Amino acid sequence: MNISFECPDKVNGLMTITIEEADFSADVEKTLKDYRKKANYPGFRPGQVPMNLIRRQYGSAVKMDVINKKLGESLQKYLSDNNINMIGEPLASEKQEPQDLEKDAPYTFVFDIAVAPEFDVTLGQDDTVDYYDITVDDKVIDDQVSAIASRAGKYEQVDDYQDNDMLKGDLRELDAEGNTLEGGITVEGAVLMPSYIKVDDQKKLFDGAKKGDIITFNPRKAYPESDVEVSSLLKIKKEEVAAHTGDFSFQITEISRFKAHEVNQELFDLVFGKDEVKTEEDFRKKLGEMVKEQLDKSADFRFLYDVRAYAEKKVGDLTFPDALLKRIVKQNNPKASDEDLEKNYEPSVKELKWSLIQNKLATQFSIKVEDADVKNAAKEMARMQFAQYGMNNVPEEYVDNYTDELLKKRENVNNFVQRALDAKLTAAVKDAVKLNKKAISLDDFNKLAENDK
């Protein structure tokens, strides 16, 4: 087998592989003999079918499979042995001439290879990157207490309506004289929140309402720009809304008011476990520690964002084999339009550049992502999802079970691999560079992300 590789512009590679009969014939013969052992032909015992019959039926397909396998192995080995960093997959070159595999070898195959641009990047004490220390002040803790109390709250029955209350009652369509329309729409147990009504004069009809009151209002006028809300309230199809533009009566049968949970021992136990916290002061202190841990992760995320910007600027512009990369993308997304491919190309190349920089930095800091790192990343995601529902004291067994479920999906695993790499890279770079530490409030920190958009 003869392999040659040309890459005059450093990014557009052309690999030519010439394969001889001796490179594949033994493997073809071995495979055909294996087929013979299993072949079931009428009139022949298993394993006794003449080889000429086996070759006639399977020879061409086996030969093609073996050659394809040899090509792939040889190509990958050449790239590895010569430290060629290929982007994507090799493509059959436009210079490829037809090969007749029915004829004897040699056969020549030509591949276009997208090669990653060469560059160097390292980070150390000569590099300074901002790091934000997010302040956990009383407002942050107040907001956290309020959010937790709200998640643990519940609706209570009351007799008079106030803003944000939820009403339940019976809806009846009225005729022009204000009487119940014969054959009109009736909805028993309809749920309505007047605070979400878009038009003030319709919303005010419910001010001071009490249980048992009958309110006359116009759903179409209440939600003039949302047939979806009207259809949901009246339990009809959206296309039918235009036929029901008149008034409806709404007799209130229930008024429910949401009440946040009191900040008491029961709430402390819900958040941190039985008797782990005894006073509001300790509750706030422990919440502050928990929030600080979460905010430090946000600060780390921002730090990696700034490291990326710093490293990309340090590397400067890179030249990519644009035409070849677009062909690769097109092959992987055959149904995508040329317009969409062109639109998404630049953002994709920007992500590719960062991926190449990440790999260089991972090599500098000897970072390797192990299975345990991936599982830890999945476990952290599981805990975060539990915490979103106020479940901060979930038994480890439940966290492990949910983690195992997350890891069953391939797309999740790829995400956790990236998360693990990001976490390790963040830790390594934080130790390596000079940190320009900046104290910042949570509000101002959130504004940083808004300004980046």
C-alpha cells in the first residue's frame, strides 16, 4: 500500500492511497472461508459448499468491505503517525477517478482532508483574567427565602377577591338582552385569574367580587389579541372563537388565594432536613452558604467565558478550509438548505476555534476526562434539577438513580463530557493565571450577561 499526503496551504489536505492485491486478498479469502462455514445451500452439507459458489455470490461485496476497512484503518493510522489534526471526516475528493473493483488491483483512492490550522497557545502567570466574586447580601438571601417560601406555599379558600386570586365558577353565554343563551356555551368549574386579563375595564369588573357573585364580562374583549386564551376558557376550538363575541356570566363558586409558607421550623425542615436548622438566623446563614456555592459556580462559568475571549484574542485569526468544511457540513446535513448552511457556518467555525483552543489548553494542563468525571457532572446536574424544586435534602440514593437515568441518553453523555472538561479546565486555568478579582453584586453580575447579548 502506498500513501501520499499533500497540504501546501496547511489546511486543505489531499491524501492518495494506492492499494495492491496483496494488501487485501488474504483478508478477502479468510472472510469468504468464514462465509463458507455458515453457508446453507440446497444439496450441500454445511461447510462443504464449493468456494466458487461462495465467491460468485459474496466475492464482490466482501472485497469492497475489506478494501473500505483497509482504507479507513490506513488513513487513520497515517494521520495519527504524522500528527495530522483532521477536522470532521475525510471526503472522497473531486479528483477521484472511477475505480473498477471487478478488475485486478491496484486501486487508487483520493481523499480531501480538512486539517486544523496550526497555532500555539498557553496560559500562565503572564496572563491576567477577571474573576468576579459575587456578594451574597441581605437582598439575595431575602429573595431566596421568598422563593423557597413561595415554592412551599399553597392556595387557601377565601370569601372575597383580591388581585392575583384564582376564581372558579360557572360560565354561561348570554344573549343580547343579558339572558342565558339557549344552546349557548356553558362551562362548569371554569378557572379564571382576572389579574391576567389584558383590558382594564374588563379586569375591573371583578374588583371586590365575593363568593357567590355573578359577574358579567366579555371574554373576547378581555383577551382581544389571544384567541388561544379565549378558546381555553370557553373549552372550544380556536377557530370557533369568532362565533362567540358576546357577554358571558361568571358565577363565582370558589376564590383561592396563594399563601407563601411561613418562615418557621416546618420550612427549615423541608429545606435542610429534620432539626438541622433551629432558628431563622441559622436558616438564613445556611441559605447564604448554599447560595454562595451556587454563585461561585456562576462566577466560574463567567470566568471560563472570559478565558475563552482572552484566549481567542491571544490566538488571533485562524485560517480554515472553508469550502471543504462546508462540503462536510452539507454531507452531514443533506436536507439543510444552502441558505441555512451559510447562515450557520460562521457561528460553527467560531465554536470550532474554541474547541481547538480548549484541546491545546487541556494538553498544556494534562487534563483528561475520566468516566468518574462524567458521572460527577451528571450527578451535579441531578442535584441542580432537584434544587430547582426546592429539594435540597434529597437522599443520595435518589440522586444516584436519577444520575443513572440521565446517563442512559447518548446526547446527555456528550453534554456531561463537555461539562467535565469545562470544570477541569476552569480549575486549572484559575490556578495558572493571575486573577483580577472583582467584588460585584448579583444584580450587576446578571447585567454582564445581558450586555453580552
